[in-house]
Amino acid sequence: MKKKLNKIAKDTNNFLKKYLNSQRNTDLIKPMRYGLLPGGKKIRSKILVDVGKIFNVNYNTLIHIGAAVECIHAYSLIHDDLPCMDDDDLRRGKYSTHKKFGESTAVLAGNSLLTLAFEILTDKKLQLSFKKKNLLINFISKSSGHIGIAGGQFSDLNFERKKVTLPKIIDMQIKKTGRLFSFCCLAPILIIGQKSEIRRFNNIGENIGLLFQIADDLLDYRGKTKAVGKKTKKDSVKGKATLISILGYKNAVKYAQKLKNNIFKKLKKYDNRSSDLKDTVEFILKRKK
């Protein structure tokens, strides 16, 4: 599992390094690179490749699309760490982008990474039809905007220190985390045009996103800052609405296990073709940082 994850991370980072090097060298390139590279396990790109394996999609095509996903993920983290958001000084074991370069520069670097994702998806080196590129851009846009990451972040901030119902917390976490995972599950299907699989893999992606968010919240609850690479114990201090806050630690662990079982049930029909995806789901559930 780790060998495959490391290869995908290396290939994705190499793509992003080359892409950034091909850009005009503006004042924002350095903070963009800082927020994007080299950190992160590239779990989203791994999910993308894992689903691509089920449907026999070209590996290099998936790495190209994964690079766009990682730009959007990095943008969301840069903005998430801002003083007006979650106000975090550490990210991936180093200073967050606004601590290193200043708040206004971090905002602009995040914005630039968001738009760079669309530039990557429209690049002529991505050898897909205009129709398929438009589909990918449409889905990733919805994953990133007010019905996705941005909307989820709004709810996350708005729910602090409030009594929030379980369905609302789940909806918030699907938007904030699950929608981008859904895109990673759907992209290979959009490429091959297998519409009958869209609903199944959209649901799988949302469940993987929920699982990832629970694992992240569990790390915040029990982890150490040095090991995790970012400040821990902050959710309870800020009164964050999480599944742990409403279900309790033990029941949140049980809920995560239930999500994993549901994902595996939906993957049963694909037999050994889904083995890498199952391994990644297990890794998400058991991760230590």
C-alpha cells in the first residue's frame, strides 16, 4: 500500500513541479509552490488511480487529473488555515502559508492554485475530448464551490459552539470533504462514459470523504501535534461540530467502521479490480497522521 501511495505521490508531485516551472515566474509562484509541495500523502490522487484501475483508465491521464485535484485541495487548506477561518499556524509539519508569507499573499496564492486546477484540466497535453474535459471541469467546479468545499467550510465555521443535528453535520462534512473525493471516484467514469456507474461511485466517494473526515477528527481528538503535523485538540477548544462531538468517541469509531463496510459492499461486484481501493480505504481508517 505505502509503496503504491508513494509512487502516486511522487508522480503527482513531479507533474506539479514541471507544471509550475513552465509557468511565468511571478511573485505568487513561490507561496503557491510552498502550499502545494511537497507535503501531503496525495490520498485523493490515490483514490483516483484506484478507481481508474477498476475501469482500465490510462495511468498518466489520471496523474494529470490528480494534479488538478491536489491544486484545489491545497487551495482549500491554505484558506482553511487563515486567521479569519480556523487560524492554524501549522500545516503538514511546517508553518502554514499565511504564517510564512503573510495573510494577503496566502489568499492570493490559494486563489491562484484554484484557477491553476482548471488550467491543468484544459491543457492540450490532457488527451481527452473537449466534451470530456468540460464534464470534468463541471464536476470539479461543483466539488469546490458553494455546494462543495466552500459551502462546507461556511457551515463548519457557522456551526461552532452551536447545537447541530447529526444530518446537518453529515451534510457539512460531505460538502467540505466528501465532494472532492466523489470527483476522484467519478472522474474515471466520466472519462469512459459509463453513466450507469455514476450514482454508485458518487456515493462511494461521499462515504470515503466522510470516513476521511472522521479519521481526521479522531486524530485531532487523540493525536499529538508533532506526530500529526498540525495543531491537535483544537476542535473541542473551538466548539467544532463533528461526529465525535455528537456521537462520542467510541460511537464515532463504530460509525467509521460502518462506512467502511458500506463502501466494501458497493465494491463487491468488482472483485480483485477494487483491491487497491479497498486497501486505501483501510489506510484512511487506520492512519496515524
